Amino acid sequence: KVQAAILSYGSFDIYKASLEGFETFKNPFWFLSRSKARGIFGNQYNSEKHANMYKALSPIYNIPKRENRILPPQLFIVGSKDNLTTPTSVKQYIKKLRSLNHKTEYWEYEGKNHAFLDSGSNFFLGSNFEEDAPQAIDMMIEFLDRVFEEE
């Protein structure tokens, strides 16, 4: 049984992201990976005509009511300057979780972009694990300590 969850760089609304160009050349990851843009389900499906498929993959549309299933306490970590997994998108997901009475905590890493927990350095995003990760890891450990003290 999962007793706690820590989420960073989450994609909580794949349906909305697809409508905004996630599966097209507008998504910089296709360029960076030297890949051709493609749909999650293949090019014969899209979010406009197959919304139900995209919503089935999107956690924000699939949160159970607490009386049906209790989710473990969750810590959400996001960089204040993250333009990929934005603080706004994380807060929207948390708001939905809290509306269904699930336990959540939120920590926004001031001044940090996406990928501050990725190993090594990311020149494109300006992150460096050795410099950026320790404060985030400390927050994760504190969260886990709180969760397991409550048991």
C-alpha cells in the first residue's frame, strides 16, 4: 500500500495540454529530442475528437472521492519559474484533490525552473542537481518524516 507520494514535474491535465499543442511541433521537447511530433495514441486520435481518451489519462479528471478511496498524503514540489509544469497547474490539481478531502502539501521552490531534481546539469533550463536538489530533498525528507510520525 502506498503510504505517501511526492510529485514533481507532474502532468495532471493531458487533455488540456493536448488542446494547447503538447502533441505538435509547438512542444519544444520534440525539437530537443530530435523527434517528429506525434500523438499520445497515434496520429489517428486527437484530443478534440477523442476527449474521453485524453481525460482517462489525466489525473485531474480521475480523482476518487475520499469515501470511495483514500489517497495517501501527497507533497507537490514545483519551481516558481517552471513554465512546463507551472505552479498554476499544480495548484489547480491540488485544489481538486482538497475539494475531495485528500491530504496535500505544496512547496514552491523560489527562483527555480523545471528539472531542478534532474541528475547532472541542464544548460537549457539552467539547473544543476548538486546546487538545486539539496533544498528540495530536505523538503521531501521532512514531509516523509511527518507522514510516518502520524502512523
